[in-house]
Amino acid sequence: MAIEKVKAYFAQFDMADRIRELDNSSATVELAAAALGCEPARIAKTMSFRGKNGAILVVAAGDTRIDNAKFKHTFGLKAGMLNRDEVEDIIGHAVGGVCPFAVNEGVSVYLDHSLRRFSTVFPACGSSNSAIELTIEELEKYANTVDWVDVCKLPMTEN
């Protein structure tokens, strides 16, 4: 099970006890925010894309959407998400629990600048009912981040 891989990964840093296994599903941003009692924007959602040389994970704030033009400018290709049925084989985690920790070889992790609005965020931990609260610096370190990118649109604010 993927959550066991993530627990083992964090155990090497004495952080496995920070993983929260929730009574309710956290498979979507809305469900995760409700289960954790935080605003949806603080959910660090992990999106899976096809890259030129393997899969790309983009971790972004829960209230954002991919900006196709920015994605193409950054990665040199159109934003094409992995199909639901291939995510687990390629990434190492099933849809609903995809996270940037303990991923398969050849998967590159990028963090979107939208996350920098927060001191801490909640990424999943390999299952559809898990999360860990990390500082942005911890997320950058433990996700084995390749780089920070600007590939998302922030939500429109009402006047």
C-alpha cells in the first residue's frame, strides 16, 4: 500500500508520526479541507502530467488551476495529465492519494509558486484518507523538488 511507502519514507527522518490518517476521505481538495478543518487553498494538491523524459508532478495550492500557456512555456509541451488508470503504475500512488513523497524512479517533482502564500500546507501521503502538515521549506526538502515553477492560475477574487 502506498501509504506504507510514505510512512517508511518519513520514518527515516523521524517524521512518520506526523502523518495523519483521517476518518473521512481526503481524495479531493474539498474533502481534504473538510477532514482537516482548513481552507481548501492550503491543501497541497499533486497533479500528474506527461513529461518529455518521464512523469512530472506539480504540487500546487488547492485553489489553483493549471494555466496551459504557463505550463507550455515552462515545460516545452502541452499540459497533458496522466490517465486515471495509469497514475498508480507510473507515479507509485493511486488517484486520490497522489503525493510527492516516495514516488517511482523517473518522476520529477515541481512546486508551484502558489504554495508560497502559506507557512504550512497539507499534501496527501499516498492514500485517499491521509495528509501531513509541512512547512513550505519541509515540503521543498522532502518532496525532492527539482525546482519552483509558476504554472498555475490563482482564483479570481470578487470585488
